Amino acid sequence: MRRLLTLLCAVACLPALAQAEEKKTADKNTSIADSADIQKIEVYSTRTRIHRNILPLTLSVVTRSQIENSSESSLLPVLSQYVPGLFVTQKGITGFGVSTGAAGVVNVRGVGGGNQVLMLLDGQPQWAGIFGHALPDMYVASDAERVEVIRGPGSFIYGSNAMGGVVNVITRKPDTDGVQTRARLLFGSYNTQKYLLSNGYRKGRFSSFVSVNHDRTDGHRPDSRFHITNGYANLGYELSNRYKLTGNISIAGIYNENPGEVNDPLLDNVMDILRGSAAIALENTHANRDGAIRFFYNWGHHEIDDGYSPGEEPRNDLFRSDDHHFGAMAYQTYRIIKGNRFTVGIDYKNWGGHAWNIFRDGSPDSDLVDRSIHETAGYLSVQQDIVRLLTLSAGVRYEYNSRFGGVWVPQAGFSFRPAERTTLRGSFSKGFRSPNIREMYMFPPQNPDLQPENMLNYDLTLAQTFLEGRLSAELTAFFIDGRNLIETVREDGRPLNLNTGKFKNKGIELDVHYRTLKNLSVDANYSYLSTSRPLLAAPRHKAFLGATYTPGRFTLNVSMQVVSKLYTRLPSGDQVAEMEDHYLLLGARAAYQIGAADKGIKLFVKGENLMAERYTINYGFPMPRALVFGGLDITF
């Protein structure tokens, strides 16, 4: 408790320190360039640019400066701090992995397990074709300009897998002519090493951004090594003032060792994964309409050795899979009548793959599944402004799945602005998730007759800004009614996947941003979640407080996160539920800039879990205690 009070006092004293520093020197720093008045920014996660204050959905924006000040190579831990109601499972220092013991599940308002939150890269869906889950190690902080998170269903816009929410990673694109190259080196606890090299280039109508990242660690437990190499490229060419051609490609090689639960260890549980994605788009912008045609393709090759328990013989079978997920999206927004926006769009997706076992003893390969499923959808939405005070929105989507048929997805909402800095908005939306290949066709619980999971979401948000936009606050209340969850039950003595689950979630979320002075910003959020049944990775209480202070060439970041009432294991058979009562994580980062920000060197040191808390997020995988890292950024 004394340590907590000391931290709170330190954060409280930062404004006074900053005020004194401002009297000494003029502010030349640009790392806190983001205004706290996020109601006025334009967002892209509705597939068309729109001011946030007329959007009825509950949406969070994580800015470039927040990502940069974390010194993280992975995006998901940053989102878990800055987005209320969003929680990410973790099991180690860095890396999430796949298959048994994997982490990186993104949970929004208690919904997320089983690929219920959709990950996007510049609007293109990112998930594995066989198992349906996202690939958390693919989302790299250096490539992100910002991240937009829809807290609640996004199925009206994006279809399946957006049942609980949407995370849209908007990648970096140079906006001024010139060349900028950046390199980062980081070293730290447990032989953790992170390297980055990126280059941004723009000349006339052409722009490019290219990056390579490599992370590796020995892990804080035996047999928990992890390393990954990511390559990313984004190219753009303005054909004219109205048309732009863009394309991107991402490739990642991942090696992950799973040591198993501390009380049930594994040997040689190794995953060797190659994943990639590519997309191309033609965008158009006119005076009264805008839209795009996008094509995307995701693929992956997985080689997994499920390992064996100490004292046993190594397994004879080894898992292999090739999966795909490709599609096309076309949409157009029209503004023919003043204050009116009419959007129409069509989507096509094809996903699936081939999985098989190979054998050490030379036996013939054994097929597990070889399937593909396609989905086709059309949607339309209408927004109407009424005397600048009220915006009404409504729309409907129809999606046809080649396995189970059609799904209707309605959505409606309003944004009421009774005063310049006050916004009241509310929405009703439906979310759904199609059963994946594994649930329908692989392993003993398989059931090809599964229907989609679905939920109804109601939320109401009051947003207010103060102090000429330097302070903003949002308070949201929500209620979720979920049905047809896919669960494994025993029928006639054997396990079977069935649509039997139901849940009701409700809660509140508070999000505050305060730019107190030119060189000091404070971010805080809190979320409370009440659930009708125990849910994994859905803490009842989650709070975050962070401050960034920049006196001259120095930058100091201090952060604190509190998580309470977190289920790490649910009751099953003879197993009892396990709950992490609460934990508090303290982090800090200090940096010093040598030379100009665009051509210079930044030295930094950071610490995580500085109070050495003992805690667990994934059952059987205790998190590391205090971690320390140091490194440098070179920009030229």
C-alpha cells in the first residue's frame, strides 16, 4: 500500500514539476502532439472517414505517441493498457504463440475467446483459415500509425468474427516528401533482444514504408524460448487527385516453445510457423462520394510438435497445416443531400485449409481436414444530420454462409450534441461469429451442424471535453445478451460441440485524457464488468493510469495497471475454477534525445512489473517478475 501511495503522489506532483520547467524553457517537443479532444478526430473503422463525434459506436483511439512511448514491439500489450474494457492474455516476456498454452486472446467486455474479436490491418480481416483465430504476434508496434478499437459488435460492417469488437491497425504512411530511416536496438532481462529497421519514403505521388523486426528471448522458464522475424511493406501511388492505389505485404516467421503448465510440464512442445498477408486497394475520393475496392489474401503454414510429459516417450505424430483466407470488399459512400450519408457495400470471403499428421516412424500421412467455406454479404447504411445537433444512423447487413445459410445483422444509433463540447450517443447492434473449421470438422467434438454464435449489444455514452479540448472524458454503460455459444458437452458418452451457451454481460467504462500542459499528458481509464457466468480473461475491474512528462530532451513515462477478479481457469469435470484475485503492475520508461527528433539518437531504459508482483493470466503460466530493458533509437 505504501508503494501505491508513493506512486500516486509522484503522478500527482508531475503537473507542478512541468509548470516549473515551462517557466525555464520553451517547449520544443512533439511527442505529446495528440490533443485530448478526440471527439473531433476522423476515424476510419467504419470503412469511410467520419468525425468521431457523430459516430454512434463506442470507439477508442490509441495514438502514435502512446504506442511510441511504450517502447513495445508488440501492439496488444499497449491496447490492454489504453483501451477500457479490453483485456489481452499473456504468458511470458514477449510472444504469444499458438495451439496449446497460447496467449494473445483479445477480450472486449468479456467477449473474445474463440475468435470473437476481429483483428484488421488497414481494414482487411486477419485470421487463420482453419482455426479462425487471429495471429497476435503479427501485429507490430513499429508499423502502426494508430489503432482504432470498436468496443462492441462490428459485424454490421465486417461480418463474422466481429461479434465482440474490432481492432483496426492503421499502418504508417509518409505524409511529406523525403526519406526517414530508423533503427532500434533493445536488450533486457532473460536475454531478451529486439531489433527494428524501418524506412519511410515519399516523393510526389509515390510513398512507401518498409520495416523489419526481430524479437527473441530465452524466456523466464526453462523451455520457453521465442523468436520472431517480421517483414512489412506498404506502397501507395496517387493516380490523380481523386484516385489512389495502395498495397501492402507482411511476412512473419515464428518459433515458439511451450513449457506447459508449471504443475504439468511439457518437453519439446515446439511451434514453427510461417504466416503472411497481402492486400491491394483502389481508393476514390470525390466531392460527394468516396469508397474503395480491396482485395486481400492471408496464408499460413504451421508445423507443431505437441510434445510429451517428462518420463514419457516422444509423440510419433506431428501436426502440419496450410490455411488460407482471401476475399474482396467494395463499398461507396454518397453525400447527395446535405447532412446525409448513404453507404452501400458488398463483401466476399473464402477461408479454410488442409491439416494433416506426419509420423516419425515413416507411416503414411493422416489427413485431419481439407475444407473451404465461403461467405458473401451485402449491406447498406444511412446517416442523417438534423440541425447540427442530432445524427441518426441505421443499417442492415445480410451475410450468406455456404455451410449454414444466411444471417441478418441490424444496427442503429444516434449521436446528440446539445452543446459544443458535449456528446450523448447510443447504439443497438448485433454481432455474430461463424463456427470455424476445427469446431465443425476436426477432432472428436466436431459437429458440422453448428450454427453461428450471436449477441445483442446496447450501449450509451456521455462524452464531455473541458479546458478548450485539453481534457476529455467519456462514460459508457453497456448491456450484452449472448446466445448460441458453441460449447463442448457430453452426449451419449462422447464429447460434442453444440450451440448451448448463453450469457449476459453488463458494465461501465470510463476513459479520461488530460493534456495538462504543453509537456505533460495524463491518460486514465477504468472498466467494471458484471457477467452472468464465469468467463476467462474477463476481469471484473481493470484500471489504468499513465503520465508522460517531457522536460526538454528528457521523456519520462510512468504507468500503473490494476486488474481484479480475473478467472484464469473455468470449472470443468473434476477441475475447480481458478481466480486471480488482483494484481498491480507498475511500469516506467525514461528517454533522452541527442540531436533533433527526426535526425538523432534516443537512449532509453524501461522497467515492467517494477514491484515484482506474482500473478497469472493464463492458468499454469506464472508471469515474470520485475523486468528491465535498455536500448537506443537512431533516426536519420
